[in-house]
Amino acid sequence: LHSYNYIEWGVLFRDELQGTPRYASQALRRPEQYGFKRFQVNATAANNVDMGGVNKEGAARLRSVMVALPHVEFILQRNEETKPLWQALESGEGGELGLPLPPNVSFLFDESKGTGVVAAEWPSPPPGVGRFFGYAGGLGPTTLEAQLPRMAARMSESSKQGEGEVRGNGDSGAGATGRDFWVDMESSLRTIVVETGSGEEEGSNNTRRDTFDVCKCVAAVRIVEAAARAGVLAMPAAR
């Protein structure tokens, strides 16, 4: 996969799950040492977040971190559950009234909140020329082929309406005449591998491992590249 330099790899951090499949161990708790410059904030109940802090005060604290680290890009999961955060940041209430949204903020539209449900309709890009954003929710090798044209059409519509211009460095590509975007995939790129144990009864000692599946990742990449060849997407830029 090293030849696909537009792919961005992510590492999950969650204190109570560290060292389990999908989640980094304590040895990787300093992500900046490994060159990570984009951090995603998933402030949802599904991620065991105390939703009492998802409010204007929480937005103000989050904004202060964003301002203090201008060299880091912060991805904010944008859905109904996180609305108190992103709405306060956009309105200038994440700090002093009237302050603009920090330039190092990106948005990930994921109304499924990690449940893997494909959106009935993909949202329009966030306001502001150059604001980076992506889509998530049920995306993977079995759904990308159908969903990428729908996303690209949304980008094209927004461009015609004057909502923005193309911005470089998209992970999955841009609508042929619209803004760049990325797609986020997690569960769809994993496979449960059953390792046979040595118990007396058949299957009694089997172990099920939640494993990253390179073959599924390659399948997703090929769908993106096929969409680019068909003119549905502009070819992604290197990250």
C-alpha cells in the first residue's frame, strides 16, 4: 500500500480500551512522535464521552487547545450529538463572542456516530472556502462504488452555488467540479479471524481476533481509482 500515497492512516486512542484490537497501546500514547498532525475528536456517547461536557463551555476549552496548537489540524465529528460543540465554534461562542472558527479545524460528517449506517443523504460542505471535511458512516468496499458519485454530485452542486472552491489534499478525491473531501472507514476494513484452539470440544477454545484487512483496504482504493478514471472524482492528492 506504500504506493497509494493519498491514503491517511489513523490510530484510535481510548483509555479503557488501550492495547485491544483497533486501539493503541500505552507505547503509542505520544502520537506526535510518530508524525501525526491531524487529531480527530469523537465527542459522542458511543465513544464513552461524558456528554455533560459537550456544551458551550466545552467548545471554549476545545477552541483554546486549537488556538494553542496552530500546526495541528483538529477534525471534529459533526453530527446532531456534537452540535453543541461545532455550532458554538462556528458562531464564535467557543471563546469570546465574534471570534472566527480557527483555521485548523476540519469536519467529519458522521451522523451514524460509529454505527456503520449509510446516510440517506450526504450533507453539503461546511461553509467557508477551503474548509476541509470528510464523510463517514457505513462506507467500505461494498458501498463506496454507489456512494462516491452521490458525494461528488453534492460537491458539484455546492460549487455551482458558489459555496466554495477545490482545496488540495483530499484522501478520497474531489467531485469532478467541486470541493475536495475524504472518506473515513474503520469497521468495513476489518475481518474477524478465528484461531482454532486446542479444547476437547470442537470450537471450545477458538479465539476471534478483530484484524485490519489489507485486502479490503486495497479493494476500497481500487474503487476510488476506478471512480477517478470514470471522471466521477478528481484523482486524490498525496497526503
